[in-house]
Amino acid sequence: MGFLGDPIKFIGDWLKSLIAPLNLPPVWETFLSTLTSVIAVASFGLLIVIFLIWVERKVAARFQDRLGPNRAGKYGLLQTFADMVKLITKEDTTPETADKVVFNIAPVLSVVSVLLIWAVVPFAPTWFGTDINVGVLYIAAVGSFGILSILMAGWSSNNKYALLGAFRAVAQLISYEVPMLIMLMVPVLLASSMGMVDIVARQDMWFIVVAPLAAVVFLISAIAEVGRTPFDLLEAESEIVAGFHTEYSGMKFGMFFAAEFLHIFTVGVLFAILFMGGWRGPGAEQFPLLGMVYLMAKSTVGYFIAIWMRSTLPRIRIDHMLAFNWKFLVPLSLAILIVTAILHKLFAATTLYIPAMLVGNLVIFLASLGALRAVAQRQRKQRKPFKKRPVAKAA
Amino acid sequence: MIPLSWYLILAAALFCIGFYGVLARRNAVVILMSVELMLNAVNINLVAFWRYLNPNDISGQVFAIIVFAVAAAEVAVGLALVISLYRNRKTISVDEVDLMKW
Amino acid sequence: MSTVQIVFLFVGFMILLAAWMMVSRSNLVHSALWLVVALFGVAVLFVLLEAGYLAVIQVLVYIGAIAILMIFAVMLTRGDVESLTHITNRYAGWAAVMGAFLLFGLVIVLGQWPAFQTTSPEAIESANPVLDLGMAFVSPDGFTVPFIVASVLLLAAFIGAIYAAFPRKKGE
């Protein structure tokens, strides 16, 4: 198979033939090849951000009936490069009273926490950084570095708005980690494996078909985990300046910015892998490149929904945010997990499997709607009747 | 490969640093952190014993996970007590919380 | 010296350095961050010991939850200046002596134990250790009861923590 069949393998073989004459010990060879693939995956992740920022600005512009960037390059494609030049040439300021070391580590950690997720993403049948047997848990684990970086940024800035943003961030991220983790368990349960490669391999039927509610709850809690509108309380401009990155400027701010955009796209990628069959599609086994195209195309679904929510919904209040999580999403996700587990055990490998799963999801959906309705009715009854009063008193 | 003794000595050293922290520091939060260090030293030992002496019996890992659960419970209760203490006495220095001492 | 040994020595040095910085810093947030470094080092050790599941759980539980709770507690109790200026109590010297003595004793006792000399571990036979671990927790002849007891302990601890930290009204 030539270059078009499996480019990664082709390039890998070519690189191996390059270092073969050096007669390096096998340890060094493994080290070099691992290093190369790490650099390749990380650069891919960082390069795709440049494109993603343009996509987001263009799509958000359409939602708001604007044109979006259209000056730099064709369709404004070079706008992000212009922004990058601006960010790099800006003065890099550090507050006098900041904790310098922690202040400088935080943005790096923020980017790293997102890039680490890409290590376990299966791009195509044979293309993945590594296939560890606890892939799904690994994703949750490296996410905790992101929380840590926000806390470090907020504290080290020595700025009350930054600290407020960090406090809000931790309250939000720790809360929404709970439903997200529970929903990560649904694909694990359906595929009976925690490895990302296995999860994709077992999706003869996309998991979004058998567990649609789980997919929706995962997407909502993952978007909250990234801290995007409507859950952008951690950097609410109108309330706390810019939250945890108030004091950052230049490329350090750029790193937080890039990490956020990459994170939301990573959520789309995870959504595609866990619920939409990853790289699977016609002809993907023969041509890995095609699998990669499928994965990227599917990932834009989650990304688009995130942009859609961002440009449609207003920011929610902090008590509503916490109540929505603890009183709605967590009980709902527990119910989904239990029902899915029972139905999977009862109906797996029978013809009734998909209908049974769908009926189970429908019952949970209707029950949660009913519960919401009952709560809302009770609240409406308890509310004191609105006292009529004149708008202006006649003198 | 790494000899088992290296793990055991490292765990012993980590345990002793945690031990010193528990005995010497005055701040209750740091004492809790030092307890975490000691629990981690125990975990290193448990997992090293599992790997080197009996890798085909999963019990070593099970013990380590029970230690995780206990550590999480300990931190939750400990920090709640620290916060409660700070709210009532405006200090978290363990030297000054001596009302019950005689 | 093999590559794994060099990695071990580096990680071990980092763990001990981070642990020492943690107990000796007066800035509590720095202490907590050093704790994160030490805990991450322990996760790396778990990887070296081929316990990948434990390594991931270590990062998830310790760094994702415990260390962040610690930093939170540090920030919520910032008004306590007294314990920042005098970081150690008057028995610190004795504590150091006892710690060194304990380390010395532990190494002596461990050195007399025959298994201390084990250098290379046997290969793991199981094809899927994570599956074995899961089965050990749910099979009746495994660790079901300890697992349930640990869950109940966690639940009780969290309810107790909420009760202890909940602000009470005056005179209650």
C-alpha cells in the first residue's frame, strides 16, 4: 500500500529507514519514534485550533446575522494568524504581587491537560497515540489538571476577580464532573471495555442509537466542564472582568484561549468516539485516511452544537447552575446508568435490544419531564401572588 | 528491572517525611496533607508487594483501592472539621485548640 | 543501569523533594502544589509497577479531588496568620529525630527480611488485569463485603462532613 493507503505508516517506515543506518540501541529507537508521534499528535491538536477559531467565529457570526471575519485572506481564513501575531507581539505583563512561578506554570498546564486527552484518541483503525485499557478513566483523570490550572491561575494572579473566577470554576467543574463521569460509564458498559480503541470497535450500532439520553447528558455536562456559555460563569465578563485569566496578557492569555477552543473540539471528538462510532464508516478499514475524515466530520457535530448553544442561550445564574447539576443532571444520569445496565443485561444479543433500549430511554425522558413539571407546578403554587400596584401615583 | 528494595526504601522515606509533617507542623491542613503522604507511602508498598511477590492475586490492588476510599473519607471529614474549627475559633493552628487538654 | 532504573531514581527523587518541600514551606498553597507533584510522582510509580488502573485512579482521586479540596481549604482559612508565621511547633526537633529514627529502623527491619532482595518480578499472567480487579470487587468469594463497607464509609463520611461544615445559626 502506498502513501495514500496509510500515510502515517508510510511516513513512519520512511523515518525508520532514515535512522536505521545509525544503529541506535532499541531503547533509543523506541524513544525517538514515541517522541515523533507525541510531537505529531500534539502539533495536530494545536494546529487544528487555528482552523477551529475561524470556524467558530464564522458560524457564530451567521447565528447573529453578521458576516464574521472576511478581510484577512479568502473568507477571512487568515484572521486567526493575524490574531496570533497580535497576541505574540503584545507586552507580556506579570503583576508585581503575583506568585511568578505558579503564574507562569498555569497556562502551560491548561494546554497540557487538553493535549493529553489526544494521546488516547483513535483517529483511524491503526492510528492512535496509545491504547491503554483504562482510556475513559484516563480522560477524566487528565481533566483534573485543567481544574488545577484554573485554580493556580486564579490564586497566583493576586487579584480578587481572578480568585472569584477560580472559586466559581472549581465549584462548577467539580460538580459537572459527576454527571460526565457517570455518562462516560454508559459506553464503557455497552462496549464492556474502558479502552477507547475497543469502544470504537464494538460500535456496530452507534451508541447514540441505544443510549440517546446518555449522549445528550454527556454533551451538556462536557460543555459545562469546558466552561462555555451558558456555563461560562468562570469568566463572566459582565460580572468578574475575565475570571481566572484577568491578569494574563500576550501569549499566556493565548494559551488559555487555545486550550479552551481545543477543549471544546476535544469534547466533540470524544462525543464522536463514545457515541457516534468514531472513525467507523464505509471503507474506513481499508483506507485509514477516510476513517480520520469520518472522525473529524462527526466531531464537528458536537462542536457545532456547542457553538449553537453559545450563540443562543444566555448565561445562567450560579445557584441555577449548581441546582441544575445536583438536582437534575446527577439523578437523571444515575437513572440512565441503572436502566441502561439492566436493559443491556436483559436484552443483549436479542432482536429486541434496540427497541428495548429506546423504550427505556423514552420512559426516563418522560419521567424526568413529569418530575420537572411537578416541581414547577409546586413552585408556582408557593409563589406569592403578584401584588398589583400602580406604575405611577397620581399626585 | 528495579529491585523491590528501592520501592520499599522510597516508601519508608516518604512515610517518615509525612510522619515528621504530622508531628511538627502547626497548621491543621498541612497535617492532613502529611497524612495523605503517609497513606501514599503505604499504597506504594501495597502495590509493590502485589507486583513483586504475588502478581497473580489481585488482592494487593484491592487493598490499595480501599486505601483510596479511606483517604477520600478522611480528607472530607478532616477538612470539614478544619473549616468548622476556623469558623468557630478563627484559627486552624492545632497548638491553640487545647480546650480539652489538661 | 537500565532506563527504567534511571526513571525510577528521577521520580523517586522528585517525590521525596516534593514531600519535603510540602512539609517545610510556609506558603500553604505552595505546600498543596508540592503535594500535587508528590502524588503525581506516586502515580508514575504505579505505572512503573504495571498497575495502570491504580495510576489513573491516583490522579483522578488525589489530584482531581483531594488536592483541589486542600487548596480550597487553604484559601477558605486564609485569615489565620498565626499558623503561617510559626510554621512548626516546639517539638519539631524531636519530630525530626523520631522521623529519622523511624526511617533508620524501618530500613534495618526490612533489610533482614528475605523477600527484600527480590530484584525482578514475575510476569503478570492475566490478560486483562482491570477485568480481574472488577471481578474481585463484585464476585461473592472476592471482596464484595469490603467494597460495600468502603462505600458505606464514604457515604457516612460525606454526610458527616456536610454536617460538620454546615454553618449553624447562633444559639443552636
